[in-house]
Amino acid sequence: MSAQPPRIVIVGAGPAGIRSTQTLVAAGLRPTVIDENARWGGQIYRQPAAGAGFARTKAALYGFEAKKADAVHEAMARILAQVDYRPDTLAWSCEPGRLDILREGREASVPWSHLIIASGATDRIVPLPGWTLPGVYTLGGAQVALKAQGCAIGRRTVLAGTGPLLYLVAYQYAKAGAQVAAVLDTSPFARQAAAAPKLLNQPGTFAKGVYYLAWLRTHGVRIEHGVSLAGIEGAQAVQGVRWHTGNGAEQALACDAVGLGYGLRPETQLADLAGCRFAFDALNRCWLPERDAAGRSSVEGVYLAGDGAGIAGADAAELAGRRAALAVLEDLGVASSSHDDHAAHLEHALDAATIDQRLACIARFRAGIEQAFAPPPAHCAAHWPDELTVCRCEEVSAGTLRSCIRSGLATEVNRLKALTRIGMGRCQGRMCGESAMALLSAETGKPLHEVGRLRSQAPIKPIPISPMLFDDDVQVAEEEAHDE
């Protein structure tokens, strides 16, 4: 009796997922790719939906990254016939050997022997008064509106927070003709300048960041460094934003939309449900699933790649995606192939040693990014007003959290979650989890890594109840038919 062929499943079709897929296909395998989006590319190289009703060139959509975006898109397009590609599909739970998905309103289970999780990242949000008003978006959401819907989030937009994405979105909006009233960076310019030696580990990327800043200034976009955001104003929707300058002076500006974000945070929920061991990462300021240099997690058969395992950017995601696929091939005893007559990107042909060297270089650059654009420290949560909404899904305020903590009932974040419902809403803690930890740290005096890790629960994103009513036998039959 012949051995069962490997069931390789890749979650995510961004740079990491696509390069993983390409490497496996080149070795003669046919992986299943689960993509929550309608088209491959991920967030950074997001494509407009087919029949979106507007047309913009890749140069307009991606700027300096147009060639990279095109290479990634074309790499996946060439191998679609050799892949079980499932777009518009949500992976909502994971168990040993089984991934639960939702597609076209129906729930199914996808078996796996080897699972590559390339789940990407979401915006890091720090709450402030008015952040729940209509017209406030994350920076990533503002970028999705521009790329996928061909529209801006407002007629007069303020972009605030810190991180490279802040300037990239501002540049993309201004280039598209949208009015960017101001860019409010909470990181002081002196801190960014001090990080320059580390940032020069990636001189091309560093130069692009300098260009974005210079272009925005040249085109009259107001840029403020080292600000402290005081609040977003408005009755029923955004009408303006207030902040304090470095010397404490209060400033205000009228606007009808705000894009807000403090860098990115990894999407680690699937890795958590898969049973991966976690450790606190001081650089990313959060808990990350443990992995070796090749992307192997602590769970046999589970591999991690891209920003979902630690923020490092699109270039690193491509490298890590191929590295994880090489690890899968090694564990299967299958020879890898660096030959591809249609290869459009060098990363597809790199060997493991070269990838490791490049990732190490990017890691030094990444340390510079975190130094230059650090989000507000946890102790800043001590100054949040009691009426400030921290968890918008469950409408939990800072005062409610403080009362629970000061009563002595909660000294660990999962206990705080159980008592207040913070992190139990639609976002499953994506928007409020780190804020809850910061407030708990500020109130107890414990460092972040000692207040616990918010544990993930299935479903990791909202799903309707109706698909759960389908007959499991039908699902099994569908999977068996697919195998045949």
C-alpha cells in the first residue's frame, strides 16, 4: 500500500505565501493555498477586485514597489493551474491535522500534514479620545480603500501615529490627488535620525523613506514630529484633531477623516490555535510564536513565515516564505529545485544559507525601524481618561478596566478578559489586546511580559452560524471528491 501523499496547506497569499507556493510547485508538489482576499497579493501588494469599476496602473498603486508587486503577482498567476487556490476563504480555526475554513457561506475542513502559516499583520492601534468616531480608520484600512476601492477615506485627511506606513500612505494619498491636511508623527525626528546607522543596512529602503518625506514636504504637506495626540473632535463624525507639540503647545486642525496607526502587529491567532509555543519578543513588543531559522514552529509540521511570525516587511516575507518551503521539502525528503524557466524574481532561486544571510541583514534594519518609530510606551496608559473606550466591540472603558485591576481581581490579562469581556468582540483582541496589556502593566507596575498573553479562541474572526448547520458528511464527501 503506497504512502499517503503530503497534504501541504498554505494560509495566506501575500509575499510569503506566494513564494512558499512557488518553491513547492517547482519541486513537483501541489499545495492548497487559503486566501481570505479575492485576489492574491496580500495587503502590501493588494490587487483591486475583478470588475472593481476603476483602473489604475501598478505604478500608481504601488509606486516604487510596482516592479516587486508585478513580480509577485505574475509568479502566482503562472502557477495557478498547479495549485489548489481558494480565494475569498477564511481560515477560522486550526487543530492538529485539520484547518477549518469558510468559503461561499459554507464551512469545511481541510486536512493537512504540513501547514505554512503566512497570516500577515494588522495595524497596531493605541486608543485616544474620539478614536471610535465615524471617519477614523487604521492606516491599513486607508490603504485598502485606495488600492481596492479606488477612493480616499475623506476629502481632507489627517494621518497620525508613527511608523514607515504613515509616510507611505501619506505619499500614496497625495500622489493619487487626495488632500492630506497633515502628517502627525508621535516619534521625534531626533530619534529617527539616531537610528540612521541601523537603517542603512537596507540603503535602498532607507532612501525611499527619505524620498517620501522630502516629496511630501516639497508638495506642501504639513508634517509634525514628536507630537502627543490629544484627541479627535466631532459630534457625529470626525471634524478635527488636536495634539500637543514637543514643547507642550496645543494645536488643532480641521479634517473629516483620520488614518491612525503605530506600526504593525503580527496576526498570530492561527499559530496559537495550532498549539505553537510563544515567547515575548522585546523588539516587536508582543508575544510571538517560536520558530527556528527555517521557520519551523514548536509543533511538528507547522511552519511560520512573513509578518505573522514577526514584523519584517515584504522583502523579508518573500525570503521567509521560500525558506519555510525549503524546510518543508527537507522534512519530506524532497529535493528542492532552483530551476524555473519563468522565474521573475531572484528570491525564488536562493538557497537556505543565502536567505539566512539576507534575513539577518534585514533584522538589523528592522531594529532600526523599531528604534526610529517606537509606539507610545506601556506606562502612557496611566494617563488615559476613565471614560476612554479601550475595547470598542464590547464598549469597555479604561475606567472599567482600572476598577477591575485595582480591586485585585485581575493581575493577568486573561483574567481581565474574563471579568470585563475585553477582547471578546468581533476583532478578538486585535484592536484592544495590546492596550489592555499596557493598562494592566501601568496599573500593576509589572513589565509587559509579566501580565500574560491574550489567548486566542476559535473562531478567530466572525463567522455566521448557518454554515455550522450543514451536514458534516457532505463536507467530507466534498473533500474526498477534491482529493480524487
